[in-house]
Amino acid sequence: MNELSDINDIEIDILTNNPIEKNSLKYIWLYVPIIWFSGTLVIIQFTAFWRDYAWIPPLFYLLLPWVIFIDFFIFIFTSLFITKLILIFVELLHKPREGVFNIKEEKREYNFWCIRRVLKKYIIWIMRNSPMPYIDIIGFKLIGIKADFSSSILDCWIDLEFVETGKRVFLGQGSSILSSMVIGNYLIIKKVILEDNVVLGGVAQISPGTIVRENTIIGAGTMTSFNQELDPNWVYIGRPAKKFKPNKYAESNRDIRIMKDVAKGIKFTEKI
């Protein structure tokens, strides 16, 4: 493995990044056992419902929408459970790690990265297509992404490992958080951290190794550089991201949070 500093001469550009690796396609067969077991459980449940209620048409059609709704979630959470088991086994064979890897020289690292991406993409895709809000955050948590229910992360792409987000993080539509990139013959994996109250504008991109401090706003279309650290309480724009102006709302937001915390700690007593 090369040290991270050895790749300083490689220019990371969104146009050179290939987010959907062709090598990953050969691992799609891993979906077969996941879908088979999940689908079988759904069929068993629906067959039991049909056997017990098909002879009572009014009750059958009354319960049918609810049964379909329940079966949908049985399929999702069974898929999540099976995917998690496979991921545990895969990560026992080869533990994920950060670094800069030459794809030709370190094929094992690259191949296991592709396997993890294929498995995690599937489960997050079906959970994001659920009619229930915030269920995708449950998926993120279970596959190892640090995310909070106070955040809005539905309309963006988040890499599925080595990402930490704080509280009240807002990620705009079409934005992306990339903790890994393929640049030429190199696979780059480096943790991305977004602290509390970070706002990411639409179609913005966070590159591997980026640390975004609290109360930072990243403008629409902005792209950070590899290993860039963004100071707290600032607005950043540009490609690569540069300081534009102080975030004048950071102080007022902090005061509001402090007052809420104080209010929670106050105990009111009623005089008789």
C-alpha cells in the first residue's frame, strides 16, 4: 500500500472518477441468495394468509393491502439481515482499511472493495425505495455508517463505508459524499467526517479524506479536494472549495440550541 502523501501529484477530478466500477458487475451473483431467501419468506407468509382468509372475501380484501405492506418490509429487513451476515463474513476474510492502493498490484484490496460496494448498494437501494421515512438511516447505521435521525440525507449519494455525519446535517439533492474513488490505476479510500449542522448544497461533492467542521455551508456545485479540512462557521464555494464568507447564522443557531438545552433541564413546579 502506498502512503497517502504519495498521491499528492494525482489530480482528483470528478470527471476522472468512475463511481460504478465494471469489476463490481461480476459480483452481482451475490444478490441471488439474498433475494431467494427474502422472497421465500414472503411467499410462505402470503401463502399462509391466502389459506386462512381466501374463503372470506370481504375480510381477505380488507386485509390484503396491509399484508402486502407487511410483506414488503419482511422482504426489506430479511434482505438487510442476510446482507449483514454476508458482510460480516466478507470483512472477516479481509478487513476494510483506508489508504491508496494500486489496482494492478493490490487486486485483493480492490476486489473486496467491489464486493462490499455491491452488497451495500443493494440494501440501501431497496430501503430508500421504502414508503417509510428515515428507514434508510437505519440501513446506514446497520452497515456501519454513522448517521443521525435529525439529519436529511435522502436525496444524495453517500459512500457506504468510512463516513461519519453529525447531528442536523442537510445534504442537498444530487450531492455526493465519496470516501472512495478510482483515479486511473489507484483506489483511494479515506474517511470523510461531517460535523454537526453542516449544509451541503445541491450537486456538491465531498472528496475522500475531507473533514467538514461544524456550522459549515458548502455551496451548490462545490467540490472539496482530497484530504481537505474545512474550518467551522464558514461558507465555502468553488472547485476546489474555498472560503467565501463567514456563516453569520452560526452564532444565532448556537444560541438557539443552548436555549433548548437549558429549557430541557428546567424542572417546573406547580404551587398549590
